[in-house]
Amino acid sequence: MLHSPQRWKQIENLFHESLAVPAESRAGFLVERCAGDAELRAEIETLLEFEGVPMDLIEQPVINAAHDFATASAGQRISPGDVIGHYKILSFIGAGGMGQVYLAQDAMLDRMVALKVLAPALANDDRGLRRFEKEARAASALNHPNILTIYEFGQVNRLHFIASEYVDGPTLRQMLAGHGLSLETAIDIALQIARALEAAHASGIVHRDIKPENIMVRGDRLVKVLDFGIVKLIESQSQQPGNPAALAASVSISQVGLVIGSARYMSPEQARGLEVDPRSDIFSLGAVLYEMIAGKAAFDGATISDVIAEILKGTPESLSEIAPDTPAEVQEIIGKAMSKDRESRYQTVKEMLGDLQLASSANSPQAGHSSATGDGNMRPRLATRPTARNAGTPLAANAKPGPSGVRFGWLSTKARLFAISVALAVLAIAWVVLFLRSRNPAPPGAQAHSHTLAILPFRNLRQDPSLDYLGFSLSDAVITKLGSVGSLTVRPSSSIERYRNQDGDPRKVGDELDADTVLTGAFIRDGDDLRITTQLIDVKPNRILWRDSIDVKFDKLLTVQDRVSQEIVKGLKLNLTPAEVETLSPEKPVDQEAYEDYLRGIDLYSMNDFGAAIAMLEKSASIDPNYALTWAHLGKAYTTSATLRMGGREEYDKAQAAYLKAIALNPKLPEPRIYMANMLTDTGRVEQAVPLLRTALETSPNNAELHWELGYAYRFAGMLPESVAECEKARQIDPDVKINSSAMNSYLYLGEYDKFLKSLPENDSAFILFYRGFGEYYLHHTDQAVRDFDRAYAMEPSLLPARVGKALSDLSAGRKADANELLHRTWDEMEDRGVSDAESMYKVAQAFAVAGDKQAALHSLSHAIDGGFFCYSCFATDPLLSSLRSEPEFQRLKDIARHRQDEFKSRFF
Amino acid sequence: MEISPSSSPMTQLLRQWSGGDKSALDKLTPVVYDQLHRLASRCLRSERPNHSLCATALIHEAYLRLIDADVAWQDRIHFFAVSARLMRRILVDHAKKNGREKRGGGAEVIPLDEAIVVGPDSTAGLLELDTALERLATQDHRKSEIVELLCFGGLTYDETAAALKISPATVHREIKLAKAWLHRELIRGAA
């Protein structure tokens, strides 16, 4: 109702007057002042009721909307390092019907969790949400080993999330990947799903969405069923059940792309929109089991309606035709479970479980044992029967259209328009990036020319040993800082170390490091003042591009790296992306003392004094715990110490905590990810290493070490061509990257011995001598190999590879007893320490195999695989293992490795 | 290092738009969207977001990035004011579009590759707020302007006062009634 201006003025005045009166006297005051004007009194009273009551919508409509923008564009806006409640996001795992799933760290309980952030469309329905929460709680109360444990159902700001147990393994969908599984595996998985359902049904919970996407299989074959009770929430939004079209239309758009996935496993009653009961889950389980054996879905179609029509009327292709080896009793189980009429199905999952168990014991070589649940440490039990039946199963011509084929095909025009309008937000961002770039147009040709820069250690001009540490660590800091600039390749600290105590001639350095520009610097301290002079040299014409002298107070050391980095960017006329600009912007202030200790710590590490480096970095972190690089380097120091100084497992744990801290503080920093990935790979967790590196490569695609580390991880997982590709890419970016490492071992495993030898650096360290000998050994250049092995062992008799080389040398000379003694002694030491990387165990296994000690070889090989070196590709062909090939145990180990390699492949490729 | 501080086309666009050139809005919209995204992710990232801090500081920052650094302070206030209207306009358009899509019904399915899921109610209440603000404008134009500047523009009280050429005390006084009135209006509308 609109008031006249006079009336409005009256209202306003009286409103403010009332506010000046104490709340308890207001009623009386208004009665008096309104003097019989009840309407006026009501107007003021109702306004006063709302006075000072905050309402988000009014206070911050922009923020409100912004939140929605963020949650609406879902995963793309939550990124590693973000904090949601007490969870720190580590990486994106995948998108599901309910929203996005992330790997996160629970900072309170210090454990990894899977954090599912609900799509806002679902979270907006309060009633549905409460119902869902109730069900989720009920499901979590089931506490069954085959049901994913839900830790928490929470809300921060407007984000609703579910924190659950993190399952390290593929989904059944990923395992299937277009082919069937072996019969034993299929039945084993079905059995475990049935056990989960049995427990849920006993508590009155129907899953409603059993499908391969909701089944996860852990490394030890333990099956976890996810997402209990979730579909109910989605169904609650469906207004008109009853016909397929209505169902399809009413499913929330957050179900995008997954609708068809769920539809394939719906029971007929579900497809009709009727009430469901436990027998619906039995149907879905039957359909999943069918698919595991047949390698294709029981009911499929190009659109949801087609799928639903198939479910209601169609008959799946007979298993005796697709997979003729399927025993009749298994076909019967599936047929009964998938009866269209629920009265003809198994009436309880317990009945089906019983039949599955019978089928399992009839088909399993270890009669009567299906894999037990709940034992996380149990050895993998693998299908030992050949799977030729499944491998050879031809897919029906119309089965499994590619994802885009399916999705685009069934989009209505309206939906397309919607998709386009929704995608505008994304395009807008792309537009902004172009826009920002266009504001700073690149001079022609500038972008095409990529600079390679070497930053030499700074020289200490006054003989002041207390400041020596600055020489290396300051240049290291600038190198780190510039590492994120895509148009610039910076030689890593490891390659400039050798110039530590010498005046490098820039031209020579440029030549040696294949760099076109070189930065040299020097510093001198006078009391509190520090003067740093730097010059940037273009080595080809040997021309100084830029020279600068920076005067800083000693306690502002941190600004040096910022300033130098920025001057380099200017001097080279680099064009930066907005992201790079952000990364290069000045650091948050770090406590000066902490920063000095950090620099000292780096310096100590580079001189291999790991104990002192740890102490210094720990001190730095205790003074200022918010500097990510301190934690990254501390983690690295712990890791190295654990490996080389027998610090053992606790130091790995400490390292991990330090890396996570660094990543949480600065998610974009590649260093902690590189170091952590290396540790994870070495300690048997290559599956965790890969996502860590891939995420980092998105922001730093030109980081040689990231590519190198990924190649290393791939090697452990047997992805040899991929491993070589990554390492070659790393070497392309930086020829010196990890020059003294186990280098291109993947070439060795691929049988490309010449390429392997070429990849080795030209130095005669014990480590490289061993590898050179190893390559020669494979090539049957035994004399040359023995010379190199013996030299390496003479130089460093405690170095593990050197010992393996010595053993091979002894064996070549017929000193079998010596070789065996050395190998057993080495193995015992490794077992005592318990910190060897699994590839080293593999090397010992190789030597045992050559020595003919099959038992020891198989023992160490099994440890290598358990420890995370499951490079099936090399076990299958490695000539050094030929003495083992006829052993049944070797076959078994090979199968385990192959299985893990396959799982890895389906998960990451 | 800084992005070239030379003449920013944003300033030009904002001038054109406030001068009545409708096509300028098409170019401004994506920039504002992007700022919204940034704003949002920064707010979500902080463990205990201080919303009012987010609103003022960040929106400010967003606009500061859009305009020339050498624009005079008075001009800046003017730009904030224009920006506030722009922000309101864009958010409301967005909400309207969502509403239409929702009413349009049908299988709202988009390819997974482009799975940007916009919740049907992602700007819940915004249309109602806009309508209420329109009504407030007919009753008391200055109050609606104050709300627009403070809430949509993230301006401070002082800046709002400067933009409207009134005293900060007046802003304080007027916003009280404006908020209470809007709040009541929204609650009544919902009932």
C-alpha cells in the first residue's frame, strides 16, 4: 500500500522516535502518539518488528547470488586447498548424481575422507534434504563392511556436504569399461553387494539405485556400496510419477548425464513410478550381475524412454549366447532376480545370497570361500581362471554408444537451448580471459619465443661465512617463484648447484645448461642493509638486458625474490596470464627470522645435511607456520631422511603431514605435490600420487619435474609407454631434470636398451655406473657390465643398486655363493629397515632370479608388488626373470600385478 | 607486472551504459559474472566468512579492477553507483531466466561435458527483492537508491552519502527504515 508523502513522512518520523524509546516502553509510547490511528500504530509496530533483524537477502544480495553461482557451477569453483568446515579439499575425485566428490583431509581427525558436495538444486529442497539426511544417517548406522561409512552430514554457509569413508579403488563402472569380468570376480562382487543389501533391508532401507557407478571395489577386493537413500531425495522432487516421460522430465537437472545410467538398472515397478520395496534392489542387482558377466547392460537404449521400454517389455540377450561358459545355475539366478513381476523374483535378498554362495563355491577353485568382508589386510584373492571367455565377448553392434553419442542424441531442442544459456556463464569467463589478455597485447612474435633462463647462485661479495647460505637459497627462491610462468623455462635448482662456489661465465653456463638467458647476482651486507646487484644476460650476443641494484633492509629479505622475479619478467618482456600475475604478486609477509631459517634449511638440504636441514626447517615452521614452502621442504627433508637415514615409517608420516599442510596453504604450488607424489609412489600409494600431479599440471603445464614425477609413477604402475612419454616431455622442457635418477628405467623394461643407455648422464657416480652396467648386462655385453658393476661397488658398497650389480658380477664370474650371501644380507637389511621403495625390491628379486634362488626371488617379488611396484608389463617380459616363468607362484604374482595394473589403467586412462 | 594501467575499456563501457547505450551491457555482463565467481570462491574459501566484509571489500575490489586507477574519487563513486545498478540488473536478469527455464519444464538435461548445473532457485528471492525495491522507489526513491548502493554496490555509508550528495548520518537513518520496510514486504509477500 502506498502512502501519501505526508503520511510517509509521519511514519518515518514516528519510526525513528520509537527507536529512541526503550523497547519496553514502546507500546505505551505508540498508543499515546498514534492517538486512535490504529492503522498508523500497526504500520509502525510491524516495521519495528523487522528493525535490525538481519536478512541475508537484503544485506547482501550479491553475496547470496555469488554463493549460488559458485555452488551452481559446482566442482569448477571448489578447488584443492579450499576449506569447507574442518575439511581441506585435496583433489577432485569425480562428479556424481548428487554433486561433486572430492578427496579431502579431515583436519580434526587427521584422516582422508571423500567429501560429496550436494548440488544446490537438491540442497534447496529443505524437506527433501531432511529426509535424505535421515536416511543417510540410518544407512550409516548400519555399519556394515560392504556399506560406505558416512562420517558426517554437514553444512557450511550454503554448501551441504556428506563426509564419508574414502575408498581407494575404482567403481565397478570403471572396472567394467566395456568388457565383462571373470565369473569368479563377478559372483564375488555380487555376493558382497547382496550382503550390503541384506543388512540394509533388515533395517528397512531400500537402496533404489544399485548400479555400477554406486559400487566401489577396494584394492583388496572389498566391495563398498555407496549412496544409500539418496534417490529418495531426488524422487521427492518428482511431482508426477506414473509415466516415463514425466519421470524423465522431473528428475532434477543435477542428475544430468546420470539419468540414463540409473535408468538401465531400474526395476519395472520403479520405471513405472510405483512404490518400491527390497525386491526392486534385487532386480537391480540381477541387472548388475548380468552386465558384469555379459560385458554390456541388460537393458539399453538411446534415450531414457527407450531404456525404460526395454525394462518394461524387452528380454535381455541370453547369456548362453553372449557368454556361453556361464553356468546354468548362475543364469538362473540372474533370470530369477530380473523377473519383470516382482512376485516371481527372489522375495528376499537372503535367498538370492544363498544361491550366489552355492554358485560361488561351485565355481571357485578354493571351494567354499568367497572373499570375506572386513579384513582390510587380506591378500588379494584373484580369479585364476583365464578370462578368455569374457575378453573375447563381442559387443553387440548397438551396445555402448560413446558418452557424447548418448547424451546429444536424446537432448530435446529445449534442453539444448537451456544448455546453451547455462553454458553462457562459462563462455563469459573465457571471454574475460581473452579480454584481459587483449588489454596487454603481445608484441608480434614475442609469445612465440620462449625463454630459457638459468639463475646462478648469488655471490657473497664480502667474505662473511654467516651469509653463505643466501647464495644458493636466494636464487632457489627466485627459481621457485618463476616456475609458474608458462612462457619461461627456468632451469631447476638442482642443475645450478654445481655453480655454487664458482664464478660462472654466463656464456659457458648458458651453453652447459642450454639456456639463452642467465641471471647472475651478488650481495653484500652492511649492518642492517643488504645490497643485491643482479644482471640479466642474453648469452647469444652476450648482451646485458637489464641490470639492477636492490637495497633492502636485511629484515625484508623476502621482498628480494619478489622484486627480482618481477624485474626478470619485465626485462624479458614476458606476457603473463592473469593467473601468473596473481602467482607472481608479492608474497604474504613471512616472519623474517622464519624466512632466514627457511633459506638456511634449503641450503643445508642441498649440501646433503638432512638432519640439520630438518632441525632448521622445523624451527622456521614453528616461528611462522603459514609459509607453504617451508612445509614442502620440510616434508622433502623428512622423506629423504626416512629413505636414506633409516628414519623409518614415522618420518614418512611426518612428511605427509608437512606436505598436506603446504598444499593446504598454497594449493597452486607444485613443489609440495611433486615431493609428496614421489613419496607416495615410493611407499606403495601410486594411485594417490597420480591425481596430485595431474591437478598440478593443470596450473603448471611446463614444469619438468611434474612431468618427470608422473612418468615415475606410471612406471610403478606398468604404464610404460605413458611413462616414457612423460619423462621425454620432462627432458624436453629441461634436459637436466633429475639427471642423476633412475632415469629412463621404463626404456629398460620395454626392452629398448640402447635408448636407455643414451638417456644416462655422462658421469661416473656409483649410481650411474650401476645403471650403465645394467643396460650393458641386458645387451649381453657382459665384460663391460662387470667392469661398471665392480667400479660402482668399489665406490659405494652400501648403495643398494651397487650391491645388486656386484651380485650380478659375481654370478657372471661363477661366484654363486658370494652373490647369494650378498643378496640375502641386503634383503635382510631392507626388511629390517622397512623403508625401501618397491622398485628396489624388484631389483633384488631380479638378481635372486638370475642366481637361481627361486624361493627368495618370488618372496622379494611378492614384496615388490605388495609395496606398490605392480609393473606387470615388465614381469611378463623381463629376461632376468626367465628362471621363474614355470613356477605357479610366479603366475599367481603376475596375475596380481596384472590385475592391479588393469585397475590402475581403468581408473586413470 | 601489473596489467597495463593504460586506458581501460571498462571505463568506456560503463560510461556508455550509464549514458544509455544498451549494447554496452552485453559486454559488461560477462565481466561482472566473472567477478561474481571470483568473489564467491573467495568467500567460500575462508573458513569463517565475514559476509559483510566480503560484500564491501570484495565487490569494491572487483570494481576497482574494472576501472582506471586514475579516475578521480568523485568519478569512482559515480562508477560504483553505476556498477550497483548494473549488478542488480544482471542478477535479476539471471534470476528471471532461471525462473523461465523452470516454468518451461521439460527434460532439463545438458551434456555432462557442459555440466554446469544451475539450481532452479539459485537466486531465490532476488526477483521478489527487486519488485519490493521498485515499490519502495515509488514510495521513497532515495531510500531505494541507498539500498541499491549499499547492498548491490557494496558501497560504504560514506561513499553512498557522497554518491547521493547527502550526509552519512542521513544514510544511516534512512537505511534503517528501508530495510525494515523491505523485510516486512518480503515476509508478507511470501506468506
